[in-house]
Amino acid sequence: MIKIKSLSILSLFFLIFFTAEGFSQKVGDKVNAVDENGKRHGNWKKYYKNGRLRYTGNFKNGKEVGIFMYFDMTNSDQPTIIKIFSENSTIAKVEHQTSKGVLKSMGNMDGRNRVGKWKYFFPSGKVLSEENYVNGKLEGLLVNYYPNGKVTEETYYKNGLKNGISKKYTDEGNLLEEVNYTANKPNGIAKFYDLKGNLKETGNYKAGKREGRWEFFVDGEAVSKKDKHNRKTHSIPKQ
């Protein structure tokens, strides 16, 4: 995690300022300066039409380096996006925060594309979701969580689409459904469970549509679809 919260906002601005001074001395102590090749160099700042700071950061011969801070147009005191750039890579470390500085998400970006592992957070700071990206598209396992830390969903992706098995759970950890996907459509065997983890129905999908025979269960017993409806409507609760 970018250790931005361990710094006061004032300290962070001093860091940006003195880093900017080192660059700007080469181009006449100017903000928003360019080098002899017309490329951005030194400290740059851009503003919204209302006069509030939009972003600040440093360039070296046209490339972003070090810390860039991006602000909401209503608040120039707390950055909502923080990026850390390296001189030798196109990949930046990124954090998204609320206007009060609460971490919302973190990961890496290559240009405008998310790459590698990303984490998303509840306001409490607990992990909401873990995702993997290749060239801005979901790839591999996505895991979502309940506020209590239990897994709510595990789904595999390929090239931005659901591809492979997808599982969903109750907040107590009981399996609710297990469905196979191909190109974002249910395809293959699927199983659905009640809140206690008992199998309710199972069957096959083909290109997103149910096909063939589906089996239904009530209290662990196989029943017809009609019997299932009747039992749900007229069943007597177990003592």
C-alpha cells in the first residue's frame, strides 16, 4: 500500500514542492515549463475552471515521475487519486481515496489500463474485492467479500468475461450456487443450494439457456418441479 496516510497533507506538499524545485531549476524556476524539445519538465499544476487545483506532479523530459496527486473539483486539500510513477517503467502505483482520505482501491495502472492485482475496500478498511487485470480486462480469479470477511463470490475471468467456475456464498460461508461459464454465459453443469447449504436444483446450461433434465430437491429428497412447488406452498415446518 502506498504509505500516503503516514504523511500529513502538509508534509506531502513540502515533499512535492522540494522535488519540484530540483526539476524547475533546470528550466528557469517555472511551473508548467517545457524542456528544449518542447516536452513537459519540472513541476506541473493544472486547475479546474473554478480555480481549484486539479492535479500536481513532476515531469522529466515529458514523462511523469514520482508522486502525482489528483483532486476533486470541490476540494483541493485532500487528493482523491494518488499515483507514483517510475522513471524506468510505464506502470504506476495507484490509490483511489474518498474526499476524506479513506482508501477505496489500490493497484497498478499502465496508462489508462489496470494491470495486475487490484484491491477494493469497504469504508471500514476491510477488503471488499480482489481482482486481477491484464491490459485493463479482468483475468483469472475475482473474489468478493462480505463486511464480516467471509467470501461472497469467487469467479474466474478470461479477457474480461466470466470463463470457468463461479461460486456464491452466504455470509455464513454456505455455498449458494456453483455455475460454469463460457464467454460470460452459463455453460455446463450448475448447482443451486438453499441458505443451509442443501442442494435445491441441478442441471445443465448451454450458451446461457437451460437444457435437458433438471433435478429438484426439497429437504434432501429428489422431487419433480410440480412437487417442489407444492411442498414449498403446503409443507409443515419440521419440529
